[in-house]
Amino acid sequence: MVLDLPLKVVLTEEGTTFFIRKGKSLKRFRLADNREESGIILETFSPISLQRMILVDYVSKMEISKSEFMSSRQEIMDLSKLIVYSMLYRQYDSYIFTRVLASEVITKWNRLNPGNIIDSKTRINDSFLQTSLKEKEKDLAAIKQEILAPLYSYITRNASLLPEEKNVQLLLSEKFLDNLRPFTWFIIVKFRGSDGWDSLLKNIRTSLAEYMERSRIAEYVSLMIMELAMNAENSNLKREAKSLFKGSVDVNAVLFDPSVRKQVIESLEGREEFVYMSWKLGSRNASVGTQGRLQITLYSRDAEYKSVKETFDDKKNADLKKKSLEDFYEELQKSDSSAELGLYYLSYLSEACEKVNVKFESLVNQMPGSELTVMTLALNF
């Protein structure tokens, strides 16, 4: 699978060092917030390759700029979900590593081996770790199966899930474990059967179920940013149509008439009038509490900033008891004011985050000295 999106990738210090060592020349580019950064530009890319870069903390920020998003709707939603999943994998890895180091197994080892303690500063050669885990491949597979068995049973017996959804959940549970760092697995395999080992495995299993619940947020996030992008896109198209045709064409035709839409999009692209979408990722080396922060920002040129802010604030505080998400989705398909209805996803996203203990914030402001309206969603995993 390959995503066909013009993606600017700002690298962390580690990412910059890696690419320079590989002889890759970095590019300088300006982002929507007017900052100049260095990194790489991807026209097409493999989702797996990008995810690997995120997991090893090589990516600081990503940005897409387009005059229209409809043609790339599925790719953008896939990218959004990939980013959320990557952040969750990373946070789960950090959490489990912390729990392993604080476990009875390691506490006892450190007490008996004061000259060779295991802690967060312990460094073991990667090739040694890989060789050791390869030798214990059968033990490792058995341990993973022991962790996953109860979860597998719950998923397969869950009548509310379709067969395809069950397969996705099963695969996701495996992905969480597969993305734990080799050192974590080295410790788990090495101390198998020791006092406190069963308790450690139970902790891994329980927290895995919690992170699996959090992963449901990915769908909400992808829907939310797509609705915001479409809202901004439609506003841009109508404004450009009004300027381009001087009243000779109904501006709403730009949303439905392919020939009118094509002319307007070409005009926007010619003047580089884009909507910008960016993802800013918390780094593993960041201060405590910000490593799991994901900030999604949408920049669009909109003179009606106050109106946008009022609509945004009103919808994020909507009374969810009035309608279900399915009701809103049905209205979304029928109504001409789909952009406004789409903002109701804010309320559902906020509620979904609250249920799984993910901090969520959303706000709208305006970039000083410009007509850029800035919509920000921030999640802290």
C-alpha cells in the first residue's frame, strides 16, 4: 500500500542525524505557521515506513497543503489513523517499560546484583538483543500467546463486532505487543517463571486492553479532521468562485458542478491558496506529560473568523443526549449544511476521549497579522 500525498516531514534531532549519516540531503521549507524548518518531502510513501520513523522518534511534525481534500479523503483519513495508532504504540511501549523496571522481578534482581542493576539507563547492544530473542523465539511466542489468549477470546465472542472488525482488533492487539522494545522482551523472557513474573504479565495484559480501548479514538479523529478540512475547503471554494465569476455563477455550484469546481480549484492552485493540515508529535525526550501529546492543526484563509469560532465553540459543547452519532451522520448525508453538522464530531470525540482517560482540547484562533483561521485539536495519550 502506498499513500499519494504531498507530505512535508520535519525531523527531530535523532531523525536529522540518521538521514545525514545515510547521505540523504535535507530540504528547507516554510510551513503554514510561517516557520522555516528542515526535513524531507514525500510525494508518495509507504505507511509502514512512515510509522517506523514515528515509532523511533524521528518525526517532529508533518504538514499537508492542498486546495481541495475530497479527492484524497481516504488517504488523509488513513494517514490520520496511522499517526494516532503510532502515538498509542509508542506510549504503550513507554508505559510497559516503566512497569517492567518497577516490577518485583527487577526490584529483586537489583537488590541481589547491586553492581549490575537494570534501570532506564541500562544499555544493551541491539545485535545482542536480537540474537538473544532469536534464540528464545519459541519462548517469546508462547509468552505473547499467554498475554493475548484472554483478549482473543473476548474479541472472538463479541457479538457486536463484525468478522472484519474482529480481525482488525486481533491484528491491533498483536501490533501493540510487536512494537514493545526488544529490551522489554529480553527482560520478560529472561525472568520467565521468577517471583512476580505472573503479576507482570497480568499488568501487561490489563494495560493492553486499556490501550485497545483508546485506539477507538483514531476513527473519531480521522472523521473530525476530515470534516474540518472539508468545511475549510468549501469556504475557500465559495469565496474563490465569488471572486472568479463576479456573480455570473451561483457560488454553491462550485460544490456540485464539476466544470465550475475544476476552474475554481485551478485558480486556487495557481495563486497557491491552500488549506493546511499539520500534526505535531510529542517527543520521547520531551518533558514529563508531553511525550504523548498529539496536536492537529488546520490553517485556512477565512475572513469570517468570529463566525467560524462561534460555530466551532457551539458544536463542541453540543448536547449529545439529543441525537446519536448515527442520527447526525444520517443528517450529514441529507443536509446542505453538512460542514456545520460535521462539527458535531467534536462533541463525540471529546466524549470518547473522556471515557478512556485521554485529555482532549479544541480551540479556534487567528494568526496575528493574517487572515489565517487556526483550528487546533490536542490529545494527550
